[in-house]
Amino acid sequence: MAPQLWADVGSCYVYKIKYILKNGQSVLGYLPITGYDDPMKSIDAKDINQDKQFQLMIIRYFYVGQRQLHFDVYEQIHVVQYKNDDAINTLMPIKFGIVDSGDVIRLNLDSIKYTIYLGTKLADFSWYGVPIAIFDSATASVIATKTVKNFVEVDLTTEQIAMDGSGSAAHLINYNPNITKKDLRAMGEQLRKLSGILPEKKQKPEVLHAKKERQDQLLNQLLEWKEKGVIVCYYHWVPC
């Protein structure tokens, strides 16, 4: 059963901001924030308080709303380029946002002297239930510059999760011209087996060891596939 589209979940706004830090350094980065409206939209572009309003907004969002001082900004956010929009014909239309691990900058609200607001746009990547994926520089470079050769979608929903209408899935995304769709489907079956969840009621030492062993096998398999040009991106959904 295909998941329903989410109703009234707001939007994701991506802010381009220059952060002037108290130590004299500066950071230019993109910050995705979800919400029902862009709080900067009502501020005139010529308003000299625009920069200050953004700084107050992130204080409300992170410190007041989430009780945290740290947050990450990205120097660049890439989007997986599917061939002929193939990703539209999946459980859900998915466009994965990808970031080079070297482009992730962690900031502290207390370290910011002031901000310079440079603009807002709606996210061109999927965001609800689809975390931004962080990859090493070599992998991120491939994603940023090449078009997907082929891919398969793997439903990873367990019976226990499906009972409440939620679910999870993954895309095996291939950039290797020597790997066929048939090869990817075989990888998908392997991913399903390695992603199996053991019953929580049987948490005996030998079962916990088997669970950890399977997790290690999955990690090693993901790394092996990545070396061959196949990356795996996950997402999940919840009922409306």
C-alpha cells in the first residue's frame, strides 16, 4: 500500500546567511528550517533590521523551541539527479538532499556576533521524513555532477511498523554503467535481509550479539556498494 501524502506539514525554507562570529571569523552557509510560513517574508528587503530579525528567529527556533545552542549550516546542498524524473514513479516522489561532509559547519548561537541575511528559497529537495544525507567528498562529488544510471526502491517496512500506517524505504542509487537493474534488485533483497529487525521480547545476550553482528554486516555492505558506485538513501513516512 502506497503511503498517503502528508497533510498540512508546512514547508522547508532554505536561508542563505552570512554569520559574523565573535572571534572575527565569518561563515557563509545554507540553513534549512521547516515551518508553516517564512517569518522573513513579511520583512521588507530594504529594512535595516532584516539581519537582526533573522538572528532573533534562529534564537527562537533553536534555543526557545528546541532547547539547543548548536546547529549545522551547509556550504552547499546537492540534489540527486534522476534520469527523466524516474523517482516520481516510486512510493513517494523523492528528491534526496546530499551534503559533502566537508561542507557541514557547526555553529553555536552564543558564538554569533551578528548575521547578514542574503535570501530565502523553498527547498528543492524532499525534506519531510527524508533526512539530508551526509557523504564523503568523493561520493558527494559524483552525486553533484552525474546523473543516476538506474535505481531501485526497497520497502523496509516491518509488520510491526506497518500496523500504525507508518513505514520506511530506501533507494539504491547507481552511478555505475556496468551495474544493471537486475543487479540492483539483488542488492535490494540483500538490504532487506540485513535490515531485518529482531523481536524486542527476545533480548537475550546471544540475540543482542546477532543484532550487532547484522548491523556491522550492513555497514560493511553499504561501504562495499558505495565503492562500486551504488549509494543507499533512506526515508520514512507517517500517516496523516
